[in-house]
Amino acid sequence: MNIWIAFTLAAVVLQTVRFMLQKHLAGASLSPAGATFARFLWAAPVVWAVLLISGLDWPALSARFWVLAIVGGITQILATVCVVALFRARNFAVGVTLKKTEVLLTAFIGFLILGETVSLPALLAICLGLFGVLALTDTPVPGGRGLSRFTNRAAGLGLTSGLFFALSGVTYRGASLEVPGGAEVRALITLVVVVTSQLLLMSVWLVWREKGEISRVITGWRVTSLVGLTSVAGSYCWFSAFTLQNAAYVYAVGQTEVILSLLASVLFFREKLSSREGIGIALISASVLALIFIT
């Protein structure tokens, strides 16, 4: 197995656990922004501790690195807020699956920003996954016909989060490639910069717009700290994979998250899936398997 696939699968497991914890927080006491902030509050001290313990010298970083890293951090914040809000609109497995529009969008954005392309077989496999996403998005609404069936709130949140995750994935890869050194060094330095900037930005936002939310995150440290720990471990795996492989391929293999989210939905949240949702998830799963063999 290629090392980037191993990093991606590890990231998927950790991210699924984090989303489960954030769903619990969003449904209990915290706003979507507060549940998102929880991952950065506890993650920042961890990445800085790892950096100090590693003894790495801080490398010279280009202006392009800083632009890509900051853009990636902001778009990841927006994407995560959309996903947490999405959990309130649809069940857990469908919420995670809808955001997987990021795969096709990443291929397009990766070409525009980094000039990277995907092979034709891989593109076909990605499109197969897109059909699965559309099956999940097609939620009938009273009196809805034609395209109106695809314009529900869940669809909008899913597509928006997919766009922001695509932007963050591509810019993270671009930023990590600007760091001198091996994959581990690139991933760690990029992660330190991104998580620190996200913590600062989210702190300012919550103090300005959601007073008291930071205190609630700290008060609920037993759960919010787990969000931070799973976040930093998962992010390191994602960043390592982005450093080694085209972001579109990484996100495509990352769709194995759908299978884990389905298990979490049924086993932990006691939610039920319709037959159409099952078909959509099956199509996306087939897309992932095809991509693993292609790449």
C-alpha cells in the first residue's frame, strides 16, 4: 500500500471520530462555530509542543506559503462550520457524504491553482462518486419539481462545505510543497502555521459575535479536548498525504469516511437510512474502491 493511502485512511478514522464528537457538541450545548473552535483550542498547544520536542529549526518560508496556508485555514473553518450546521439538517452519514462534492471540486481547483491534473480513469471514478452525492442530495420537498428538489438547505450546506474543503485541500498541498525538507517536516510546519492562525481567527470571531461561547468550550473540556486531539492527529495525516499526492486523489480515497459514518449513524446515533440514501452511499463506495486500484 502506498504510504499516502495509509495516511489518508488513518485521517479518515480520526476525522470520523471528530465529526461524531462535534455532532454531539452541536446538538447539546455549542453553536456550529463553537463546535468548530473546539478543535483548534486544544490542537494548537499540541502541535507547538511536538514542534519544540522535535527540535526542528524554523525554515525560511515564502510569501506564497503564507498566502496559501492562511487561505487554507480560513476555508477549512468555513467548511467545518457548514458541516456542523449540516448535521442539524440531515442525519450523520448523509451529512458527511454530501460534503464529498469536495473530490470533484478539488480536481478542478487543483488544476487552476497548482496546474495538477487527474487521469481519465480516475476522473470517471470521481464522477461515479458524484452520482452518489446527487442521489443523496435529491431530497423531495412538498410541491418540489425538477431542479427545486436539489435546492434544499442540506444540499446548499453540503455543496458549500465541499467547495471550501476543496479550496483548503489544494491550498494546503500548495503550502506544504513550499516548505523545505521531507514530508514529515512539511506536514508539521504547515500544520503549526494553519492551526495557530485558525485559533486566533476563531477567537476573535467568537469574542466579537458569540460572547460566552469560548467559556462553554472550555467548560466542556472533557469532550472538546477529545475533538482537539483527534483533530490534530487527523490533520497531520491529511497534511502528510497532501504533501505526497495530488489533493484530488487524497480526497477521493478519503471517501471511505462514508462507510465509517454510516456505521456511526446506525450504531451510535440510532438513525435510519432510506433506500435511495443507501444507493447513493453504495455508488460513492464503488468510486473509492475504483480509485484505490487506479492510483
